[in-house]
Amino acid sequence: MDDPLQDKETLREVFLNFSTGLGIHLRRYQQEVALAILESVVNGQGRSFVVMFPRQSGKNEVQAHIEAFLLKQYAGRGGEIVKLSPTWRPQSINAMRRLQRLLERSQAGKSDWKKEYGYIFRCGQASLTFLSGGPQSNIVGASASLLLEVDEAQDVGIEKFDKEMAPMAASTDATRVFWGTAWTSTTLLGRELRVARRLEAEDGLRRAFVLTAEDVMVEVPAYRKFVEDQVARLGREHPMVRTQYFCEEIDESEGMFPAARIARMQGSHPRLRAPAPRAEGIYCLLVDVGGEERHPDEPAARRDATALTVVEVDLSTLGDPLLRAPRYRALERRVWLGASPSQLYAEITALAKSWRARQVVVDATGLGAGLASFLEKALPGRVLPYVFSAASKSKLGWSFLALVDAGRWQEWAVPAGQRDNEQA
């Protein structure tokens, strides 16, 4: 055996001594994850792991311990680690700060490591490169010989990973770890979880570490009160509670908007096709941009639609001691199927002027970027471009659910016997 760390018991002893020397005690469930990953790295096994921890249970801390340990152990023989996060700021920045804190605590002190170009940590011949996995980042060319990490993998695009990230470990068969919190089965994290479990069934080697709040409570009694408060406030079946604390994936079509939540969105106000004369309400437009029709024979179901919602902002609820926040009423919704940018520009501009919209929030992703730019020129100071990414979409989804559950979003009332899409 060339490397004494290839012995499982030796690896455990050396790593736990290293961790203890940093003055931070890792919990048993953190140690179990770290040792499985390190065993794959030092033995060149090239396994792929999925690690799902509940929020605030120490996922990022165990990451930093693994990274600091590998940098120290491979300083004399070399090796590359690459870590990707959905965003540079704050996620990559926070990860670098956490690693730096551990390196400064290590026995050898700061003198044996250095930081290069603002995003590469180096100990001797070993390095760790931090990169953003956002949709606009340019990360082709990096290589991982020891470890490839994808943090918050549920917020990283699958196509982005397959095209630009996976090749980083292709020639080296480096160990890969997908860290994150449950969301839906269609995310990168969800896909890799299914792969890990299939491989586990084939060879019996554990690759999926999925912990729940109950697992954490065993070692952290204070965590129980925190989670119980969340459950009491939101309900056990709330998507945030299910995914963030009990690591349960939810079905994208049913889990987000069950019947109870849809009922909570129903208001009593009528639909308005146009603002009332001399109306003094505060109106905003929300625009989700779809693609232009490309072929007349393309089935309608496969074409992307642009949707616009007119929202009235009710500030009277700012004085409500429980809400202390605005309420939003959807008054009107327009849908264009395969419309050209010029048509969308003309009609959205006209609607913004007709409703005297204070603000127009526009999907500025992909094809929407050009439309948002033109609208900004036509409606100076009133257009707010919004760029969708996996991370921003997730954040927006949680924020909207919180809005709905607080009773702050209301759809118009549909008269009895009339379908919502009928022209009244």
C-alpha cells in the first residue's frame, strides 16, 4: 500500500485528528459523509456521491473540512480540486471564506498556503479552484484530478453541468460530490440521486447520504425547537418544510400548488380589462417572455407563450399588525402565442401606458433580454429586468409561495358558470 491513508482506519484517525486540531468538532453524520468521500479520493475510486442535508445542519462546514484536509495531504504530491456553486456572490465567496478560516486555524498556520487570482487556494502542489456554475459563467477548461464538487446542485442547470462541468473530471476519473437540499426530481441533484441509488443497489457501496431534520435532532437538540417552530408556522406539508428540513422531493406540478393553496389565492375582486376611469390604484405589469413562433405547422402545445399579468398593489395592508406588507391583486392577464418581439413591444408598451404602470417587471432571460432593453427605452425608469437562472428561479418560487401562504396574492373571482379564459 503506497499511501497509508488508503487504509480505512488510518484515514479515519488522521482525518479526525486533523479536524480536532482545527478546534471544530464534526458531528457523527458529518464525519460519516467526509470519510466516505475521502476514501474514494485517496483510493482513486472515482465514485459519485449525493449529499442532502437539511438547512443549517452543517453541510458547508463538512465541505470546508474535506477541502482543507485534501489540500494539506496532497501539498507534496499535487492534485486539483474544483468547486462549483450556482452563484459567485454570495455562495462561492462564502465558501472561500469558510475554507480560509480553517486553513488559518491549521497547525502549520497561514505560511504554507496562498491564494492566487482571487479564487484559487494552493498548498504546495495541491490546489482548489472556486468557480461559478451560473448560466452566464465561462468555466470551460478547468480540471479536477482529486475532487469535483457541485454545491447547491439543485440550483445548477443540468445542461450546464453536462456540457461544461462533467468534462472536468472525465480524464482523471475524479471523485464527484453533488451537495444540496431537496427540491424536485427534475433537478441535477434529483437526477444524480437516482443514479447514486441505482449504483448502490448494484454493488452495495453507499453513495447517497440523505439526512432529515430528525437525524440532526439526535445530535443537536436545539435544532429540534428550530424545526418544530417552522412546522408550526408553515405546516408539515409546506414545500419549504418538506424539502428544506425533511429532504423530501416534491412533484413540480402538484407539490407547489395543492388545492388548499390554490383556494388561498382566490380573491373576491372582479377581473378588469382596463383601468377604471380616473382610477388611482398602483398598477404594475409582470411579463414572462416566450419564444417567437418558428414554424406554422408546429403544434400549439409545443410553442412557448408570453404572459403578462396586471397587478394592483394594495398598500393599505402595511398598517396591518400581522401583515405589515403590501397585498397584490391580479386584475388582468394577456397571453401571446409565438408573437414576434415587435408585436410584444408595441402591445406591452400600450398596456403599460393605458394602466399607467408604476413598474414593468420583464423576464430578461434569453430572447427576453432584447425586449427588456427596448421597453427600458420606451418606459424610462419603469422597467425592471429579471434574469432567470436555476438559483434565481428557486428563490423566486419560495418568495411567491410565502406571499401566497400569507394571503398577500389574490386572483380575480370568476363568475359562476363562466370559465376563467372566457372573454367577458
